[in-house]
Amino acid sequence: MPAIIMGAVPRSETAAANGLNSLMRSLGTTTGAAVIGLVLAQLTIDFGGVAVPSLTGFQVTLWLGAGICLLAAVVASCIPTPAKVKPEQVQAPKTPARAN
């Protein structure tokens, strides 16, 4: 992901973009863990007097993860890519004239 971010922003902004990327990833993982914990805590069954997550709880969390992965792929595909330079647009460097 940092390579995609660095390719999409000006070179002078790569540090800020990578910092924001790290911050958003940490917020995402924290929020994701809280949501998964909430779902598993709500969908429990009684097993020998102990509440344990049910099969439905695990299925819901896996489907949530799959949906969020698809959403993340859509968002990542919206990140602009740098313009491609065609070979005919590249100019050879000018060599200085030699003094004899």
C-alpha cells in the first residue's frame, strides 16, 4: 500500500501521505477488532455453563471481513495512478558542446 500511496502523491508529500496511511490503518484495525469482538460477544452459546462464540458468530465475522475486503479493493482502485510516459515523449539529454 505505501508504494501505491507514494505513486499517487507528489514526491514532496510522500512522508505525510505515508504517515496518514499508517494512522488510518491503525484506526481501521482497532475499529475492526472492536466490531469483531462485539459480534462474537453477542452471538454466543452456552457450553457447559460457559458462554462461547457460536458458529453463526464466526460466520458473521468472516462475511463482514470479506465484505470489508471488497470495499477496500474498490477504494484502492480509486486511487489515481501516475501518468505513463510514452517512449516518444522522452527527449534525449542535450550534450554540451565540446571546446577544441
